[in-house]
Amino acid sequence: MLTIHRKQAILSALKRDGQVIAKTLSEGFGVSEDTVRRDLRELAAEGLLQRVHGGALPASPAVADFAQRQHIATTAKTAIARAAAQMIQPGQIVILDGGTTAVQLAQQLPPGLQATVVTHSPSVAVVLAEHPGIEVVLIGGRLFKHSMVAVGAAAIEAIGHIRADVYFMGVTGIHPSAGLSTGDLEEAYVKRALASRAAETVVLASAEKLHAASAYVIADASAASSIVVEKATPAALTDPFAALGIAIVHA
């Protein structure tokens, strides 16, 4: 089998099964595992899959910069944001992550809500600047322009002094075994720090992020207490997370 045909077969199996195992592929193709691993490396370099130990998972498509992501799945993001906003109770201290869905969530907060929002996203802070009942705590640090969030040691230090009721986390991938992930190492550290300072973590996950993986692990999937998904998300996609004890909220 030619390399191009192997790669096409790998991508087809990945789409069908949600994961591929290098040993199984090598046996099926009649080639060495080293050959399959080379195929996987090349496909990963093209952004077509995410390599993991022993094989590969679908790569998250949610890796474009902030401006580009604003135009992706806007209807789904609005619905997810609206459902998440309804989870916030008066008087709570809430952490809002960066990202386009978090900006939508900030826009969905009712005018009469009295709460405190902690965020490392200038975009979220700007949206909430005009909200009459929201006190905004803005975490500073080095601005990671790709996602428009503060990262680095200064951000981690400030986060360590917060104790919040709930953290609304954005991810680029959420997988039952590969966990919560994102495309930047420093972002992963900041998200992990934020999750450690909240009583519960709610993951905002549009369909393209479910059962996908990115390069940098934030935490195990079980770190999420809830996942907010689109209303039409098939049970086949959410059942593996429910089996981990994670509450599924349909927007």
C-alpha cells in the first residue's frame, strides 16, 4: 500500500472510530509500527490528527486565532453561552476564561445580576465594564495575543489569591481519556491554576471540541463538574463523559 493510501485509510479510521492504535494499523497494513508512526507524525504536522501514546486522536479544529474564531459556530456559541449564564447565581464569585464563547457568556449576563467576575481576558473585561451589577477583577500578565488573555508568572501568582464559586473554562479539546486540552503550554498552566481556585469547573464545549485533543493537557476530563454542549449533541458523544460523573447541560 502506498503512503498516500495508508494516510487516507488512517484518517478514515480516525473519523469512523474516534481514535487509531499504531499497532493495530501496522498489522492491518502489513507494515512496521515505525512506518505507521512516521505516517502519524506527518499527518500531525499537517494538523490532521493529534498524536497520543500508542496512536492518535482527532485534532481539534479550534486552533485559529481569536479574530477568526469569532466567526466559527456563532449560533452554537451563543446558545452555550446563554445556558452557562443561567447557571450563575447572585452574589457568586465567577471566573470567566478567555475565548470567544466566554465573551458571548459575558454578553448574556442579565442586567440585574449582582456578582463578581474574575477574568484574565481583556475582551471579557471590556464587555462587562458597562454592566451595572458586575464587579470585574482583571488578572494581569503577559498578553497572549493569539487568544487575547494574560499568561505567565504574574497571572499565576494573582490567580493563587482567588477563591471562586465556579470557573467557566474554554478548551480546544475534551476527550474522555485524553482529558481537557488546549493548543498553548502557558494557557494550559493558567487554565489549570484557575480550575484549582474554583469550587466547580464548567467546560464550554461546542461540537467540534468533543472527543478531540490538542497538544497541551490541562487536566483529566473528570476535573469538569459539568459540560455545556449544544442541544442537538448526540448522546453517543456525551455518554462517555456522563459515565465519568460529569453533568451534561444541553443549551
